[in-house]
Amino acid sequence: MSGKAALVTGGSRGIGAAIALRLAEDGADVAITYVRDEAAAQAVVGKIRATGRRGLAIRADAADAEASAEVVERTVTEFGRLDVLVNNVGVGVLGPMDELGLDAVDRVLDVNVRSVFLTSQAAAARLGRGGRIVTVGSCMAQRVPGPGGTLYATSKAALIGLTKALARELGGRGITANVVHPGPIDTDMNPADGPFAEAQSAMTAVGRYGSAAEVASMVGYLASDESAYVTGAEFSVDGGHAA
């Protein structure tokens, strides 16, 4: 990916940070977005720059409809091009269906669905032949193991349809679109030693949490030239959660 430029939304921590660093290690200049923790975002940028690549942190709230196009343009202005978009930003709201108010519904759908569509739309206008769109979904788009996941699963399942449609719409231009479904991943939001870890590990075939680096490895492949014949596809990095 030497000489290419990537944008990773929600790249200040967890899976997004691991993806940003993997793309930089593979040779790309990388911009990330964050909404609150500037220190964490700048720490990721520092790691990107330590690889010898350029890094950029952009503050943006994915719930703001205008922010999507703005972050794409900021990336192009900084790096002079855009080759890879990774739609990683997302929020999780879990709970009984009858307790989910309109504010929660709007927030989840705005961030998890609308922002992904709008960022992909803006990126599509800037991506050239060989461009890549990789979207981070969820194992809950394929298997919901218990109650409380109606809103989150709905938002992540929508990304499958969007990805397949993007593949058809952009394939003639040599641009691919794929979605990666992480399973239980060891992050600050869902640590492998947290209160839900034992139950979530038991739902996988391998009996453990995955690492953010394992998800980033799949994204790295899908962002590379090697994946040119792979598009409109779903990839599970879930330890067999959906098996």
C-alpha cells in the first residue's frame, strides 16, 4: 500500500486504532476520526508517524450528517488522494426493545448506518480505480445469541445490504466493497477479563476473545491489491461465533 492514503473512521481506540496502525505498517498514510478523546487520537497518529507514514486526526461526530463529506475532503486535502475508506465508527445500545426510546434509535441509526452511507458516498466520488471500501459490521448481524440486541443488530445488518449494493455500483470502476464482522474482541469497551467475557467466549467455537490486531489483519488484506477480485462479501473474524 506504499503511497496510498486511507481514512479510518472511529480510529482513536480499539479495533479502529489497530486498523489504522496496520494500514500504516503496510505503507499507507492514514487519517482517523474521533469525537471526544483527542489525546487518544493523537497517540494513534504518533504511532502512525513512527512507521514513517503521515497521520492525521480529525474531530468529527458521525451523528452529524455534514461531517461525513467533510472528513473525506479533509483527508484528500491533507494527503492529496484517497484510496481506502474503512467505515469503523459505531455505537452500541443494548437493552429490552420496549425500553429503547426514539433518541436511542436515532443515535444508533445515524451513526451506524447513515454516517456509513454518507461517508461511502463522499469517498466514492474521490476513489480511483483500485479503491477500497471496508466496513466493520458485527457478529450480531449474523447471529443474535440472546435478547436485548434488536437495535444494534438492525443497524449492523443494514451494512450487509449497503456493502453488496456498493459492490455493484462501484465494481465497474475497479472499486471493491466488503464488510468484516468481528466477534467478541478484547477492547476497552469489551475487555477479555470483563463481566461478560466468560459468556461471550463460550459462544465462540475457539473459546476465547479475539484481538483487535486479528480484525485489522483481515481489513489489511481487503484494503490491499491482493483482494481485487473480492467484493460484495462478508468476512467473519469471530472465532466461530456464527458457526
